Amino acid sequence: MSKYATISVPVEIKTRLEKAKGDKAWGEFLLEMYTEGQRLKGKKAFEELRQLLSKEDLEAIRESSKEFRENFKLR
């Protein structure tokens, strides 16, 4: 059996979260929120990086990555 913990949050926040979670278990709901937050952070970072790099930079990275994958061998 899994262990459980209590997290204290203001009542108004818990009320909003309960509406958003619907019939899901708290663990499932919170894990989905965390996963989506991480995905969005990664997407934002990628977009920021993409705007900093030129087409030539992106092409050089793509070629370097391709060459690495082709030549990579485990010992």
C-alpha cells in the first residue's frame, strides 16, 4: 500500500483545484499538472533558444547531432 502525505494549501486554492481535478484522484491530477508544467517549460526554453540561433546555427547543430548518432558506439 502507498504511503500518503498531507499538503496544506489555502482553502480558496483547494476549491479551485478540486473543480479542475473533477473525478481524478489527487495523485493523478497533481502528477498531470506537474508533467504539463515541465512540458511547457521545455517548450518555452526551446522557443527562446530557437529565436537566439540563426538558420546556420540550427543546421550546424542538426549536422553535428546526425554525425554524433552515426559515429556513437558503446564500448
